[in-house]
Amino acid sequence: MNAGIYLTSEYRTIAAATGEYGIKTYIKAYNRKIIPTMLTILSTVLGLIPFLFDGKQNQFWFSFAIGVMSGMLFSVVAIVLIMPVFFPLTAKSHKMI
């Protein structure tokens, strides 16, 4: 979820500075924020892998690791595939104002 918030914040910053909205602005924001976002996601997922091996002994940490890892990996799908679909819609709403 934070990945989407960071990208949206950067998108709004760029849009306010340039006055442009849409997919080009999203790509600029994506290019600026993708490396720190992916490093955060990767380090979190890799850091939780040891908890997967102790699943039968410690059910809480196993469930926690599965939940967090699934959410983080879904956020990658969201920022790469889902968010670019919705940002052109915001561009159309800004042109009407």
C-alpha cells in the first residue's frame, strides 16, 4: 500500500509542477520512485523468508509472514498493472475543471 502512496504523491508533485496529468506523468513518477520501492519490497519479502521454515512450531509468525509477503507482492502487481489504468482517468477529470 505504501508503494501506491509514494507513487501517487510523486505523481501529484510532478503534475503540480508541470501542469500535466496522465500516463506520461505517471511514468515520470514511476521512474523516480521504483528503485526505492522495489528495494523496500524485496528486503521485506526476503527478510520474512526464515519465518516460513518454522511454520509448524510457530503458527503466528508463519501466518504473519505469509500475509505480509502476499500483500507486498500484490502491491508490485498493483503499481505495475492496476495503477496505470486509473491515472489517465484522473487526467480526464482535471481537464474538465
